[in-house]
Amino acid sequence: MPFGMRREEIPLCRDRMAGLDAYQDIARTTTSAGNSFLYSKTYLDPDYAATLAQRVAVGQYDNP
């Protein structure tokens, strides 16, 4: 398990982050396979973040 976090803890942490001012630039994108990814709106355009997430979750397996 990366970072020692259990899968069921991730939504809880994400929801806690959403309520903190320090994380107001964090957004979520979901791929066609249903995978969720978090990204910083400060550094990534939403369309580019979605493209990167799609590539990681789906594209790299279809096009090695």
C-alpha cells in the first residue's frame, strides 16, 4: 500500500482536504474507467488533468 494508507481511507482524507483553505485548489477528475484522480487547479488546466488521468488509467495499457 503506498504511503501506508488503506483504500477506504482515501475518500475520508479527500473530504477533509476539501474543507481546508490550504487545499482549495485541489480538484477531482474521473476517467472513462471510473478512476478518480486529484490535481491542483493552480498548476493544471482541468482538460489537461483529465487527459493525463485518462492516459495513466486507460491509455498506457491500451498503447504500451
